[in-house]
Amino acid sequence: MDYFEIKNRFEEIGKGEIIKGKMIDEFIIECSQNINKVDKNNRFYLAAIPKFLLDNYFNSREKLEEIQSRLYSNSIIRYGKIVARRSNRFMNELVFNGVETMSTLNFYYNGIVIQMMPIDLFEKKKINASAIYYYIYHFLNIIIEYYKFFNFMGIIDLEFDLKGIKDREFIYLFRKQPYPDEGSLICEEEINKQTITLDIEDLESQKVEIAKSFLVPLYYSHDYEKVIGVHNEEGLPIYKQ
């Protein structure tokens, strides 16, 4: 290829990323409309996005029905039930901390998975940081299982966005033998949306580190290794309701 052919190819890649970004933004807005008290300034979302979107690759009715039945065994899904299946995706409405419409989990036809919730429903004035870590960790479990259903191998982007936290108190757990203890801190600044790109094959071995890394900016001046990542004997994250 000559210079101009190569230049045009790279420009097309850039255009694809812009189009994909706009699509994700639209999906996020749509997800937020499904639950109460969510707006762009007061939300918590997680998203898994294949680096190269493959239309209809994830659109098998049999696979989606299998996911509906199998994901009940996942410890995040057991808090809720499936309430709707629309067009090329299905939505789970979850119950967490006894609050209904706490969260929606959306699977889209092109492999995008979005977990959306309002942060106000964690606490009115205090935010349970241990619960957020718990959600991140189990979201990673969900997408690992989701992509395995479709035998998807490739690169994915993971997005984490938490808005509306400035000057609010965070409650967290840290390891204190023989039981976890509770602490708190004030989040002085909003944190920017974070994105991680990795091979789906590496997600299983890195999910603990990824879940921690998303919350590290909350603890700039604190010993975050003590603050987050508290697990039980089975290796699962724990929190106090």
C-alpha cells in the first residue's frame, strides 16, 4: 500500500472508535432510564466492550436463553430476577441491600455488557465502597461467563465510571484479625472514567487486580491495600450492609 492508502486505513480505524464511543454513550443513557435516580452526575456503571464489535456474533437465541438460566448461579445475579427481554438484548433488574431497581444488567447483541446503578441507593450520605468493590468483582465474573458462552476470544475494553462522590463519605472494610473492621474516608475529588484494555483470556487471572485498580483513585492518600480487597476464606469479596 502507498502512503495515502495506509493513511486512509488509520483514519477509518479512528472513525470506528468514534462511532463505537457514541454507541456506548447512547447505551449508557438508555440503561440509566431503566432505573430511578440515575443521571450523568450521579451514577455508577461498568461496561465490557469487545475491541472490535462483531454484529450478530452474540445474537444466538439459544445462547442467550442459556445465559438467562445459568447466570442465576452467579452470586451477583441471585439478588434479582429477569424482568424483561427486549429486541436483541435482555435486562436483569437486580435487588441489592433490599432496594429494588437498584441496578440493571444489560447484554447487547454485539457483545457489550453494561451494569448500571445510581450511587444514591448505596447510602444517602455515605457510600459503601466495599459494596462497590463487590459489584466490580462479580461483574467481571459475569462477563467471563458471558463471553465463554459464545466462545469469544479477543481483546475487550472494561469501563468504570463513578459520579457524584465528591465530599461524600465512603465506608470501607479492611482486614483486622480475626474479622474485617470498618473505616471511613471523605472523597475530596470526583474521579475520571477509567478504561482497561486486555485479552479476555487474561481476565480470569487478573480480575482481583482489576477490581482493586478501579477503586484505587478513591484512596490517593490512604493505604489502599488495607482498604480494599477484603476477601473471605473462599476468596470472594465481602462487605457490610
